[in-house]
Amino acid sequence: MRVSLAVRGGLAATTHRGPPEVVDTADLPAAEAAELARLVAALTPGPRSDGPGRARDAVSYTITVEDGGRSTASTQSDAAMSPSFAALLAWLRDHFARRTTP
């Protein structure tokens, strides 16, 4: 399973223009791969949003899961995010931060 994270928008939108970061469970230790799979399985839709409203400068996050030939994307923002999306986002951010830290 491959999971990618793309970050867009916010007040400093120019800092969020890079390509999505990607993690592949095949490259993870078994315990981390299992935790990532658990978080992905628990992912629920975010709160309903009727457009940009008051959060025009909110950061949006798109998490894409590719598994078994299927691809599923979920986009949520700082202004409207489900707890399960927040948990997965936190795991991904932590993983990517550890990967880039020497």
C-alpha cells in the first residue's frame, strides 16, 4: 500500500507547492506498516463543507491511498477535519519529519 500526502493553500501557499510525499508500507517495519494500515482503515469522511466560507486561507490536505490497484483520495482542511483524518495526517507528518531528519 502506498499513501501520499499533498498539502495546498494557507497564508504561505508558496511553501506548499512541492510534490506529494509518499510512504510505501513495503518499506516500513512491520509494526509501522500495521499502524499505517489501521489508520487508513479507520479513515472517515470529513465534516460537510459548503465552500471556502470563513477559512479562505486554510490549508488543505489530500491523502491518497493506493492499494490493490485501487486509488482513493480524501481531501480535508484545517477548518473541517475528521478525527480519523487528523490521526492519519499526524502519523504521516511525523513519519516524513523523521525521514528527513539526519
